Amino acid sequence: MKNQSKVRVFLQNFLILVAILLHSTPWISAQEVEDESEFDYIKGSEKGPSHWGELKKEWAACKNGKMQSPIDLSSHRVRVVPELGDLKKHYKSNNATVKNRGHDIEVKWEQDAGSININGTEFFLHQCHWHSPSEHTINGRRYDMELHMVHESKSKTGKNKIAVVGLLFKIGRPDPVLKKLSKFIETMKNEEVEKSIGVFDPSEIKLGGKKYYRYLGSLTVPPCTEGVIWTLNKKIRSVSRAQVKLLREAVHDHAEKNARPIQSLNRRRIQLYGPKKKE
């Protein structure tokens, strides 16, 4: 039985890797759009989520893609896979900047800030940013905020792959990371500016638990590039109402609620890792 289980897990991971290879694109065309004036989040708007795939031919995946994000992480669709293993993080301090991109607030590391390891591939941390309310839902419940930590691999062929670690938040105690960054965010309300915050250790972003969801999806903003490995921590962290308000006031009016609607699962597998209990 153990051997059958190992074979099944191997096949699942192999299929995921094949899908990634088929959908991988050069990082230069895969990264999120920086110019926020090209799209918005307003329902019914000509530049809203339902029209993203029509605004540019490079954004066609937003409309035609079959592996789009975000999705609802429903219990009946999730398969528990203990063999996935703990998320291997190797982060380190480096100089960073905080930037108001108009549609969100981003922290970007100027040089190597460490990496995570997924299926033997190193994905290096590039940036993190916030969405409110959350983009992903669990059993139909949408939370108050979601943090995305965006990583990319380094490929000799130039076809880098993307992996995103996501954290969900509900209203409660203030988030320590946003508390540290608030003084910078407060000075850039409605201004697309970038400010140095000095050395910032990404390890300060606490995941809070070892259990996580894993599935293959896309970027949640144009160009909606597919082949993104998503890892969403199961533990819900807390953020204060004032901190969510600060993020919403900092960005432009059309992005106060910068969450893309839920996308179709299209028979994709959702895996859930949970450490085996010691007997």
C-alpha cells in the first residue's frame, strides 16, 4: 500500500510539472502589469475583470485560459497528500522598496532575498503585495485580505517559472509586517511612488502553520499568465481594520477592492498538505 501511495503522489507531481512546462513563458512577459491605468476592478467597467482578456492580445489568457486564478478551495474538491512535505523556505535579509502601483501596494527586494524549494526547483523571492478582500475563498468564504509572495525560478533557457505563496487574513489583531510598513504607505496615498525601506527580512512574514493548499493556476492580474504554482497557507492570520483601510486608501479609487472574481476550477486538482500526526 505504501508503494502504491508513493507511486500515486509521484504521478500527481509529474503531471503538475508537465503542465508547468507546457504553460511556462519567459518572465519578461509573465510578470504582472505595472501600469495600473490599463485595467481596473470596477464591476461593469470597460476595463474591469470581465474584459481584461479583450483589452490586449497578450492578455487573452484572462478570458480564454483554463487554469485561471483565484479559485474557491472547497473541502469536497481537496485531496489530502501528506507526502508533499513541509514548505522549504530559505529567505534572507536584503534591501527593499515599497511601491504604490496604483492597483496595489508592493514590496520589492532589490537583490537576492532567498527562495523556496518546490519539487526540487528553487524559486527566488521577487516581490510581495496585498489584495483586499481576499482573492481566494475557502468553502465560499472570502476573507478580509490576502498577501501574495511572488517567486520565480532561474532557467538557462530564459523560460522562468512562477510560484506564489498566499496568506489569508481576517479582521483581528494588527499584522506586524504592515505595522512596520505603515509609515511608508501613509506617505504615498494615491501617488505612484517608490520608497526605500532599507533592509527587510522576508522571514518576518510569518506563515503561521505547516498545512497548505497546492494547485496550478495563473497570475490574478493581467496578463493572467498560466502555469503558476500556488501554495496557500491553511492558517488564517489576522489584520486590523485600520490596516486594511490604509491599503485601500493608498491605492486609486478603482482598486480599493482589488480582488479578481473567482475563476472556474475546470477539473484541476487541489492538494492539501498536512503533517502526519506522530503516534
